Amino acid sequence: MGNRARAAIIGSRRITGLTPEVIAELVSEIGPLWHERHQAVLSARPRRRAVGAGAKHKLVFVDRLLATLVHLRHGATHDVLACWFSVDRSTITRAIGEVRPLLAERGCTIAPGQRLRSLAEVIDHLGAEGRTGIIDGTETRVRRPAAGRKDREKFISGKNKQNAVKSMVVTDTEGRLLFCSPAEPASCADITHARKLGLVKLLADGPAVEILADAGYQGLGAQTGGRVVTPPHRKFKKNPPEWYEEMHERQRKAHSSRRIRVEHGIGHLKNWRALARHHGRREHMSDIIQAVAGLLSHQQTSGTRM
């Protein structure tokens, strides 16, 4: 790709979803990591070549990063990207497969030079800052497993009745992304997923942190000493008094207005086409959602919304 075309891609947020400043930071941060891993793979080969020998890269690292960003942002197929960057399809596939895990390992940026990579770090950050966290689950459709697989049914979502994977998202009260968990099959309930991630133990043994959640997490409040706040239970199932209906509706709306920010954060995630469309590769979804979350949080920290 020529310098003029590369500059046009970098300069357009509509193409990459990121500002040129953020892309420059990604190049300086991830470029050395990619080069180090590439050299490690070459040195691990039993056959040794002379210095400078072997095939030369047709795709420099900047173009590999741009191809990955366009793929995540717009869901462009590898064939289309191969035509755009004037390389073979296998080159694009290999480039995305190398860059995407590096993006996923970055974590969520909360301040320049400060990132959160685990749920334990998120709880410690919220406790140290005295802030409230908000959690919710989000699903992404995936291709149905092949017939005959014993785990074929576990990807069916009980909510949407579709094949999907699920991830737990944590934001603060301003909607800034703090954490996205690895993907789980969608048959896993929200509360079960939170328990698998160790949320109960982290809240019970960690700092006093308030976590807002929807009705799918009811039950965690009793297990965490009231640190997980969910909508109020309905005490009257039949013929409730009018005063109780008004009070319950008022409490429910007050809770919803506090936790709506996590829906905004998930909405920003779904603006990236790789998380909004029917995706065929289930094994890549953890890397995809964590990579997009890291890019979004970096952009938000830089002072601009997606």
C-alpha cells in the first residue's frame, strides 16, 4: 500500500474508528511486541538462514494493524482486505491472527499509562477511587456448531433462542469501559458467569465497592453483603396495593436510571461490526471483544467518544 493511501486510512475515523493519535500510540506500543514474537518464531525453527535471507514482508506492521482495525470496525472479509492492501488472502488472515491477540492483551485504559487487565484489578480500582461499578452481560451471535457435536446445545441463548456467546462488561457510572470478560457459551446464566469469574469472592474479600446490576444478578447481593445492588423484588405477586405498585415502579426506575450507563458502554462496543453481526469463528470471540474494549477505552481516555 502506498503512503498516500495509508495516510488516508489513518486520517479517517470512519474507516478505523480511531484517531490518528491513538493509532500512532498503538504502532509504537504493539509494533515492538509483534516484531519480538515474530523473531521468536523464526529463531525456534530448526533450519537456520543467513541474516537477511528469506522472503520479505509484503505487509509492513502499520498495514497489518490497519487491516485488523478495519476488519474489527466494519467486519470486512479477508478477501476484500486482500484486494485493498494488494496482498494474498492468506497474508491478511495471518496478519489479523497475529495482531488481534496483542490488542486483546492490552486491557482497558483508564488513564494514560494505566490499564486494567483483570476483574480483581477493576475491583481494586473502584475501591481506591470510591466509585460505583456497573455490570451487565452482552451476547454476540455465532455460527451453530456442526451436527453431532456433544456441546452443540450449550451455545443456544435462553434469552434470545439463538446461538451466541456471552461476555460480562463492567463500566463506571460515566459509561467508561473497565473490563470485558472472555466469551462464554450463551447458555450460561449471567449470575453463573459472574460467579465463574470470581466476582463474589472479590467483593466479599476486597474493598467496599457498590456494583449495580440488573435482575439477572439477583442473589449476588446476599452473597456479597449487599455490595451487588439489583432491582427490588416484587413482594406482592397477586393483587398488590396501589401504593406498593407506585413505590415499586419508582424504585425500579431509580435503579434503571443509575445503571443505564453500562448499556451505553455496550452500545459503543456493538458499533464495531465484528461484535454486531453473525460471527462464524466462536474460538476468536474472546480476543475480538477484549480487543475492541481495549481500543474503545483508549479512545475514551484520549478525550473523544466513539
